[in-house]
Amino acid sequence: MGYSYKLFKNKKEVTSNGRYRENELRKMTTFQLREICSKEKLVSNTLNPLDKEELVRLIMRYRGIDENLFINKHDENGLKKLQGFLTKVNKITLNDKIINFPSKLLLYEGLSIEIFDNYLVTAKDIIEEGNVILIDGSYNICTIFNLTKFNEKYYLIKNENVKAKETTSKNYSLLYFDKKQSELIYDIYYHNTKHIPQHLKFYSFPVLDYSIREPIDTDTPLAIDFGTTNTTAGIYINKESFDFFHEMQQDKDQNKDKISVVKVLNTTLAPIEITPLIPSVVGIKSIEDDDIEYVFGYDAIKLSKLSYEDDGICIFYDIKRWISDYEREEKITDTRGQKTYIKRKHMIKAFLEYVIHLAKQRFKVNFKKIHISCPSKQKYKFYKMFEEILAEYKIEYENMLDEGASVLFNTITELIENKSYIEGQYYKALIIDCGGGTTDLSSCEFKIENNRVSYKIDIETSYENGDTDFGGNNLTFRIMQLIKIIFAHKLNSNDNIKARLLEEFDVDLFRYVDKHGGLEIYKKLDYEYNQVEEIIPTKFKQYENKSSDEYFKVKSNFFLLFELAEEVKKQFFHDNNSLEILITPHNEASKDKTTIDYDKWRIHTYSGKFLEQLKNPPEITLSIFDITTLIKADIYNIIKKFLESIYRQDKLLEYSVIKLTGQSCKIDAFREAIKEFVPGRVIQSRKDKKAIGHSYGLKLDCLRGALKHLQAKNLGYMDINIQTKLPILPYVISAFTHSGEEKILIHSLDKNNISGTISRFMERITLKLYLKDTNGALRYEYAYENKQEDFKETIFEEIEEKYKGLIIQDETDNIVNKEVKFFVWAKKEEWGFCVVPVLRNNEKLFIGKEGFFNFENDIWETNFFDGLK
């Protein structure tokens, strides 16, 4: 869709009659460009004269227009003006081009028309993008389409905000205009012209069937896999419910049940690609009073890339982590500097509604039931938030599968389809899910029986371990560190820093990690990364109290380098299995290397005391060997953390399947690391060596499993019994006694030791509680405020009624006068713990206010987008 830039000064919009296209500006001389800047009163904030490229960029920023002017917003006055023009103008119908437009148009109320609707336009002659008007026999405008080019093909699309109507006259036609006439239509509609011509030339093509329908309601649930980095969504289309979808399914196969996944356009790539991955990204486009205009997914990323460094585009990544504290507010700002605060849950709600609306557009139905997969350790907490923010939908809970169980169920259905199981035999499986931000380990035991009327499947799942600080983003950050260091050294000394850094990894990496841990080998890389912060700064959090110009330049540095690193990772491991990559500021393809282009305007280095744009940005080359060497130790370290204790207990061979899931697990180093503990034959990672281009199997496993489970339950094909054990806690909660002795209150990885007590004197106190991981490292310090005014007199029977099994009489009977005993226990279903104080004073019991604390929060979890990297 089209976009344009506007100049804002003192928060008041300044308009100009000047409108310029980039391709036209690039044909002009430097003198002509300076004349335009003078005419339009465009002034740069730099002292040195701008070169030609900088002048083009300045003009495009404030007076630029898109190459194609599409009508994609409703304007009632504009529509009336255009209708009046079309009625009165002298119409000249052309017939010198052979163009094939769709003869049947089916629109749905409130829904857009996208390329996925496959309204293809073909022509033997040259055609151009532009506006196409649907009229009836009396030239009444019924709606306005856009003709857009996608991968060398032309499609009719329509924004949902552009209204459509039917008329009593059924003699419909499509009016196609050449580029100038299409732009005239645009200018009349948006009140950009005072000159109204007397003649209008167009091509007219009959439409045999045109109608508008309402999307139908369906009980078919929409499944969503809400991920840290990417989200997927889809439905299960079967023979029983196929009638709901038959008219819009172009590639239907009525003899097969199938999963249909929501696909989107990755507009950040050239050429644009179709993908089932929806980035879990929220951007703020504008703030008007309490009305916030969002952009999501690739649109948000593209807006960030197209913006200028001081525009201050507000983009949020890692929004899934917010669920640990979703009531917290975030400060947001738009390009005009408007600021406000909004609760995290409202942004999560907006993103999920965007995903649901995408599904509604693709499948032309109103969904009433939603299934959203969640981590096994936080299933209840996720459900409660989804139920609150998506109150208009029925959120599946009874049939709600956690992410590990969804992946397992997909594997079970594949065993059944391939008849590769032994009936009645119990199988044990380990599932390692490496997502964008976290990695989790789940264990499962299952049995399959083929009964007379259905399959009987018994499944028992358990969360075994996890690391909230390791995921695909960690690997991206390692690559970013290397890129930033090489960039900085190329700008200064051009020495071979890459070779010197990678020399550190020229050891037996697995044995080195066994001996020294996972961080030691990265010390030199971390040191060099911090040293070059003085050349290419990326820690934008440290610039919050400096000028906005500096802040946004440093922020631009970080996101450019992180995006480059992510693209390097994808090219090497996910998409093309490239061997060597050239990172270049020049938009030129290399014959012998995969190339990744970057925008040199988005990177800034220190020139003296000032941050300046690079005039001569560097090129760097990275090989698959470089990157594999760099990330191998990190990958082995996380696998070692999960599997070593099971291996030492001789329990690993009990598992017939070790399932790797998540996009990062395509990296061969994961399989290599696991082979240190088990034979390779039990490892499943769904990597197709013959696949060319994108492969989304690992990311879609969770979605497929959830959909197959919902469908099997709905149709009665399977009798499924899933038992979920309470998750093991990978944390320790402790406190110190008055004598300085540490007392463990909740013990990690011990399912029976999940509560404890500690006592203090009755005066007002703050109880300090400490969270440690399984390695004994302190991760967070909690403070429970104990106030005397919060205590209420009680008796044990009242305490027992409220906290049965959690606070027992023996523990209250031995409380002495003026003693406060704090009862602490894990609340696993909410992935946190509770603190309740009980006081004895004058031989009477008093109970204080219950406190709840999350095990995990984004204060101590690693967040690569917090501005401290």
C-alpha cells in the first residue's frame, strides 16, 4: 500500500504543493535538488553542504510521495467529488489494449481484498499499477480497487476502509486508467487538485458477477501459536466443514482433510515473499488523544526501516515476555513526538486481534473460538490473560495444549499416519523447544491403541527445565557482536580482527565448555564488542538523557546491526544454506556469494565528539564456517544444561524420541551437541536436506499439533487422555535468618520441596527473598513489605479454610508472642510464589496480606531490545 511523508513543526502540519518521486529526483542535478530545497524551505541541520544523495533523501523525507498513488482510505467528500466528476466528464473509452480482468468479483463486508484472493489481471500489452473503479451501468461508483504488481504478476486488491456497495443496475464494469489518469483520479479523491479536466480516458471491462456478502460465523476454532519472535495461525479444514470454505479455496482437495495456515507478505524483502511467519512486533504509527494507530509484523519492521533516524518510530519486540507482568505500562511515542503510556496487555490484545483479523480476511468467516498455545509452565497464567483481553471470543481451555504437548501430538499423528508404532507400547520423548527468546525442555510418555471406533491415546507430559535467557535471539546477538566489531575495525585500521577473534574458538569446543563453562570462551568477543562501543555505539538506553538526535542515531545503529545479524543467520541456516555472504551497502548482487544489502544512512559513527553518517560504509564477508564456529559453544552449553543430569542418571536411553522444535533447531550444531549424549537415530529435527528455500516445518509443528488435537476431539476420531504433571521449578527461593544463615524455602527441581517458612520479630519489617537458578546464581531480589496495619485477628480454623494444606496447625501452634512467621509456597499454575505472614501477639493469631511474586520478569531476564546491548 502507498505511504507518504509529512513535515510537522511544533506539532502543526505544514503542507506544500510540491510532491516528488525518488526516481525523478535521481535524474536531476545537484543544483536542481538544491533549488527544490530552497523552494520548499527544507533545511538540513548539518553544517557541511549536502551531496546529491543526501539532498534526495532530505526532499523525499518531507515532500516525497510513493511511486504509486493508491486510493486506500475512505473519504466521503472525496468520493462525492469523484462521483460528480465521473458523471459530468466527457468519457473516452479506449480499446487498444488486451487486458483480462476477473469476470466475477465477490467481496465481503468489512474485509479487504488481498493478493491471496487471487484476482489476477493478465495482459498482452504493457499495464501499470494504479486505481481501478468498479461502476454500474449509470457510472455510479460501487468501489475502488488498486491494481498492484507482485512478483511480476498483477492483482486487484482493495483496502477494507474503502467502502463497497451494490446497485439495482447489475451492468457492472471495471474502469482501468493509465498512470496519469489514475493519478488524476487520486488527486480529485483526496482534494489535491483544483484543475478538473473536461475529458477522461479509460479502458472498460465488463464484470459478469459482482456481489457483497457478510462473513459467516463458524464454530471452527482458530489456532494461534503466539511466539516470542514469530506467530503463526491456521484452521483445520475437513470434509465435514468444507462447505464453509469451498468458494474461496482455490486449491481445494475435497478428498483430504488439511490444515490451512494464514500467510502474509514479507514486505521487508525484495522481491516480496509469502510466508506463514507473522513477526510478533508492534509499532506505534500515531497517537491522537486516546486513539493509537498501530502497525504490526512486517509492516512495523518496514516502517522502522523506512523511517529516518530522528523520527523516533516506537517498535516493540519480545512482547510475549510481557505476559509475566502484563499490567505494567510502557511509554510510547509517535513520529511527531506525541507521548503517552499504555498497558502492555492492550498492545498484546491489539496484536492478537490483528492476527485474528488476518485469519478472518483469509477464510472469510467470523471466528468465535480461539485456541492459543502457551508454555506448559505458564498455561494458567496465559489463559487468564487471553480470557481477559479477548473477552469477545471463547478461549479454549479444556482442550488447550501447551507448546510441548502440541509438538508431541503432531509427532504422534505422524506415527499413526505412517503406521510406525507398536500398539499398546509406552514411548518416552524429550522435546527441546528453542524459540526466539527462551528454550524449554519437556518430557512426555505416551501410548497408542487402535480400538474398534477410534484411536485411544494416553499422554503424560511434564515441564522439566528451561532457560529464559537463551533462544534464537542469543545466536543473532553473537553474530551481531562479530559484525559490529568487524565494521568498527574496518573503519579504523582494517586489520583482520575476524581471524584473531575466531582463533579463540580453535579448540575442542565441547570439552572446553565442559571444563570452563559456556561464558569463558566468549570473553574476548565481549571485550572487543564493548571496546568498539566508542566507535559504533549501540547501547541506546545510555543516551536517554542526551539529545533526541543522538538517542535515535544510536538506536538506529542497534536495530540495523541486529537486523543484519538475523538475516545472516537466516541465509546460512534457514533459507538457502549459503556458504558465504557479502554484507554490502551497494544494491548489487554477487555471482559467487549471497549478498545482504544494508542502508548506509542508518548507521552512525563517532567523528570526534559527534555522531555522523558513514560516507564510505564498509563491506564484510562472512562464511558458514565463521558463524558455526561462533555459535557452537552457546548451543552446546544449553544442550548440556538440559541433558547432562539425565545422562549421568543413565535415563537418556529410556527416551525413544528426542524432538527438536523451533526455527533455531535447524542449525546442525544442535544435533551435534545432542549426539554427545545420545545416538543420532533418536533425534528428530525435520530438516529436509533436499529442501530449497524456506522451510517452516519446525515452527509449524506446534500449530499443526494443536489443530490436529482440536479436530480429533471435535470429530471423535481419537479418545485422547492428556495428563499434565505440575512443572518442575528451575529456581530456588531463599531467605536469611537473623543469624545470617541462608534458608532454602522453595527448592528447584524437587517436586516435593515447594514450600517453607522463616520467622522475624513482629516490628514492621521488609522480608528479603532471593531467586537463584539451578547453578546457584542470584537472579533477582524480592521485597515483601510487612505492615502491622495489614494484620487482622483470626483463628486457625479460618486460616485452614483459606490455605488448607499450605499452612498447617503445627506450624502456627509453635509461633511465639511477637513472632511473625512467613509462609512461602510455590504457586506453579501461575508460575510464581505466595508469601503469607502469620503473627502471634498477646496469645492471639493475626494474619497479614497475601503477596504474590512471579518467578520470571523482564527486570532480570535477558532482553536484547532493552538498549543495554
